[in-house]
Amino acid sequence: MISLTSEKTNQKPSQLASQELNQKPSHKTEPNYEQLGQQLDGLRAETMAKVGQEDANYIRLIIRLQRLVQWSGRILIVLGFVSPILWAIGVLLLAAGKILDNMEIGHNVMHGQYDWMNDKHINSKAYEWDIACDGASWNRVHNYEHHTYTNIVGKDRDYGYGLLRLSNDFAWRVKNLWQFVTYILLSVLFQWGIAYHEMAAERVFFGKKKDNRQHKISHAELKQRFFSKGARQLVTDYVIFPLLAGPFFLWVLVGNLVANLLRNLWTSTIIFCGHFTEHAQVFQEAECKNESKGQWYYRQALGSSNIKGGNWFHVSTGHLSFQIEHHLFPDMPARRYREVAPRVKEIFAQHGIHYNTGSFLRQYASVLKRIIRYSFP
Amino acid sequence: MLGVASGKLSSWISRQILHYSSVGGYLETVIQLVKPNWRDGYYRAEIVAVKKLHANTVEVQLKVPSYWPVHKAGQHLELTLEIDGRLVTRLFTIASSPSLAKSKRLVRLVVKSQPHGILTPKLEALALGSWVNVSKPSGDFTFQFNLQPEQRALFLAAGSGITPFIAMLNAMLNNMLDDQSRSNKHERDANVSALHLVYYAKPGEHLLLDELEVIAEQLDFFTFELLTRTKDGELSKKLPTLNADALYVCGPSPFYHAAAEFAKRENLPIYAEHFSLIPTTPDEQQTFTAQLNSELIELTNAEPVLTQLLAKGRQLTYGCKMGICHQCQCVKKSGVVKNLRTGEVSDRGEELIQLCVSQLMTDVELEA
């Protein structure tokens, strides 16, 4: 009775072909968008039909594991006075706990991947993660803007986070000369970068206010939520837990600091590998007007890159090592990306779409190369 | 005092440190290691008996925890089962007396299974000793013990709509036995002078007949008759032949409407609980009432809910409008919608829906 896409599917993707930007692989032969859309929709429907008990058990198992890892980490950190080795193991466990919470649980649950479970706590509305960024703010910027307007210049604020120049579509500025240092700092402080992200774009504190921006949320509320979530994080990790440890205050404070740092570096690295490898493409807003579902899939495919690895590696990245599949099917339970990946690759091959994947080292080297390359005009 | 303080402390801990609405929610998966199916915000009940009463009717006995607030006869509870990873909730009227719940912590449900239902067909396969989740009792379909002497109350039941009446009658029976044991043997429940039950069901499908007979034997003011539509005609034809001062109705919507019409005409008080089946896909344009927070809005099934609400100028958070970003997600408290992206038809109960891909199939209650 109601069709969601039919009015769009007949539009010819003429703009795409006309926009040939230098310095990146061209969009070459155009795929048959309608067929591509149908194939990927079909794959999604087929996989979602299988989603059930197994997936519910899996996410509960991961949540249970997270509790175990995080709390044994916190306890071992205090036992640092017995042996520094215990402290070091504790820090690693706490970092692992935070990574599990942020990536395999937080990121995925907040994407709505487990909303079908009807669980009061495991759903995109209720979940709040252990990171400085307020969940609702992340949901607005990431789930909507980044996933709908993936890698569209000017629309996807995740693209370089407004700090890095990663394509010639952005004008070169002098500050880009030292953007490698900026990148390192961003990685170190990644949780705060993400937390501040929406406010930076909304020019809450600095910069010229943009008139045409539609405000979904007031600046006052943004500020209030930013400070309240940020303060909660700081107070928990750097006041409450250290105080609970009494004489071992410093052990715990430093341990928490290192754990947070490790988490920041890991999440930042994985995310950069997913979107800013050498061949990940950017798009112009005009290209994407009146996109059909097939064209949308195509853009998701070209804007993302995967990382090869074993099962535990995938879990530790929240399955963002399957960034391509995640961008095609953002609300599919992430563990399912493992089984759809070969099929996606097949479909891509059929349409001559490049399936961007590689080892962690290869993809990361490619990211670093890109950051350095675009430091210069 | 101590309870309030510890409650405050635990809610502070859960908010500040755990980012959860409750400590129980944060620890749920860990607690489940020891207590299977333990869930934050639900009561856990053990299956102690499952009996098939009929080809399509099953009786389930639950043992509720001691802190479960005992129901009033006629109330229902929500039963939640995890079915293929998904928590599915249905309302069922409790078909046993409050005193049974108080003394033995037993609650009985008598459920007619729906041929294409999600939850009801699973009930007969429930293993003894397994755990399910229930809510506290609710509902205001209870017997109002306020009839004058010489007044007559009429119970109208259809199919599995007999359950609240069984609970009420059992409660009356228990009250009477209690009164007798408290030595005023000759006085009977002075507030009720006559109670008559008219029970409609398909031929041979009247439920709990032996129980009704026992009750009728012991409660001398209670009588009942069993009817079938094919043999005895519609309820609307039957009603004028009955003598009543108040109506109690439990059955499907058309059954209720027949009774309501009669009550209106005769100016009689009517108390009711009625249920309807999940509709099939509507082919023609229909208009429904959507309750958004506290506001009532008329919407059709011709366009997704979000499109219509935005067109009517409602301020809502939304994003991609194609069912991907989950920005327009809201809680559907009740009603049925169809997901236009997957073609799936929702349950009647509470769940999260994406407004941009939801088509109305019934009236709905939304919390955005």
C-alpha cells in the first residue's frame, strides 16, 4: 500500500558519473543499482529472518563477560600494591571491559541491533555507555548523520571530525601541515572528541553560528548533557574509585587513566581504519540527492573498509572490522556480519564494486599515509 | 527509613557509575547464572502444572514469589516468555482466587491458544519447573459488591471469557467458607441476592464445567446456563429474556457490544473486559486514533505514522525516514502496526517501533 522507495528508484544516477574527482579511484562502470538494491535487500531479509535466540544469547553472554572482565580489572588494579604485574593485568582487563562496553555492546545496541528483543535494558533507547560521550548525542550525529550521509562532504561530520583534511574536497589550510600531531592528540583524547563533536558542529561555544542549521535540540540542553555525562565519567574514574581504594588512591587513579587511554587509542584506530583508508571515497551532496536504495548501498560500499582478523579480533572491534557490512546493514546484529560478508563480497564482485579489505597493519598504514598525504596541498 | 536510604544509594550508584536505570538491570545477565530467567522489573514465576483442558485450551498453574502483590478477583496479569530471543508479553485474566495466591502462592491461567499466535501455542509445551516472568496484577474488572438485596447481577461470558468469573466466584465461595468458619453460619453474603451466569461457547467447548457445578452447589444464590450461538441464538436475542440490575461482560468485542447496547437501552450499569484478535492487513484506507503522549490524533493507514505526524506539525525527533537510523523510534504502549520495511505485523503490547516505517493497523498509544 505504501512504498518507501518507489518514487526514487526511477531516477537516473546521472550526477554520479559526472562528478569525477581527481586523487581517488573513479566510480568506473556503474552498477545496476536496482539489482544491487534488490540483492542486498534480499540478503538482509534472509539474514534478519534467522536472527533469534542465538543472537539474544550472544549479546547476553557478551554483557556477562563484560561485567566479569571490567570488575576483575578494577579489583586487580587495587591489588597493585601486592605486585605491579597484577596492576598491569588489571589495567588491561579494565581497558578490555571498556572496549567491550563501548564497541560490541554500546555501539551495536545503540544502533538498534537488538531492539527486536524487546528487552527493557538492551535497546537503543535505554542503553548508555561507559564513555564521556552522551549516548543521545552520539545517536543523533552518528546513527543519523553519519550512517545516512556517509562520507558526503559537508553532511557527514564524522568525516575527519572537522579537524583533519582527508581529501582534496576540502580546501588546504596551514593547520593541515601538523595534522598528524592533531590526529595523535585526537586518538589520545578520542572519547572527549566524540563527546564534543555535536557541539562543535552546532557551534555551541565557538565560531560563527550557521543560520540554516535545523536545531533538533537546544544548545542549553546540549551543554547540560555534555557536562553532566563528562562529569560523571571523570568523577567515577578519578574520584570515586580512587577514594574507595583509600591508601592506594594513586594506583587506581593512574590505572583508570591508562585504561581509558588504551580504550581511546583502540576505538579511534579501528574507526579510522573503517573510513579513512586510502581508497575510501567521499561524495558531493549533489551526487546524493534523490538517491535510490541501490545508490545508497553503493555509497556505503565505497565509503567503508574492512579489517581481516580472527573471531576475538572482530569481537574486540564490535565487528566494526566489518565496516562495509555494518554500513550496509547498520541494525543487523553485528555478529551476523561474519556470515553475510562472503555474500556481500560476491555481490560486489558481480557489480564491479571494490571490496576494500586488508590486514590490520595494511589498513592502518594506509590511514596514516592518507593523513600525511593530505597534510600538504 | 533504611529502605529509602538504600534505595537512593542504589539508584545513585546505577546512574553515576553503571549508567543503568537500575543496579538489577546492570547485573541481570550475571544474576541469570544463578536464577534462570530472572529479569529486572518483572516477577519470576515457576510453572507447577500444565494441563490441556481442550483441544485448544490449556490450564497453567504458576507459583508466584511471596512478594508478589495478590490480585483482586477479575484482574489480569502480563505473562512474558522469551520466544526465539524475543520477550513476548500477553495479558491473561487470572482464573483463580486471591486466597489461593495468598495461602499457596498459586495463580492459575486458563488460556485459549490462538492458531497462529506467537505466545499461546507455546504454553502447553512449558516444562514443569521452568521459569517465566509475570507482572503485578492490574485491571479494574472486579466485582462491585454493592448490589442491594433483591437485586440481580448478570455475568455474561463468552469462550475463554469465563476466567474472571471463575476467579470472582471462587473468591465469593472462599469468603463464604471463611465467614462460616467464623461462626456466623446462618448468615450468607448479604450484599448479593442473586447471581446468574450466561455462558456462551462453541458446542462442547464450555470450560471448567465441573468447577461451575461445585460452585453452584455451594453458593445457593448462584445459577448458570450454558448456551451456544447456533442453538440458542445471539446474545442480543437472549438478553431481553433475562432479569438483571447490573451486567458483567467478558468476551470478544461483538459480544461486548451486544451487551453494551442492551445496557444502554435499559439504563443498567455495565462492567466489562473485552478482547479482539490481531487484525489482518487492511486493504482499504481506514482512520484510526493515535494517542501520542496524552494527545489524541486521527491518523490513517495510507502513509507512515511519522509522515502524518510531521504534516500535522508535531515536533518529533527523526532522521533518515527509511527505517535505518532509529531516530524516530518510540515506545508503542498498545495497538498494532505493520513495519513497512519488513512487512512484519507487530504485537498488541508494549514495544519499540520506528515511526517512519510504521503503518497503523489499529488504534495505538504512543510515547515519544
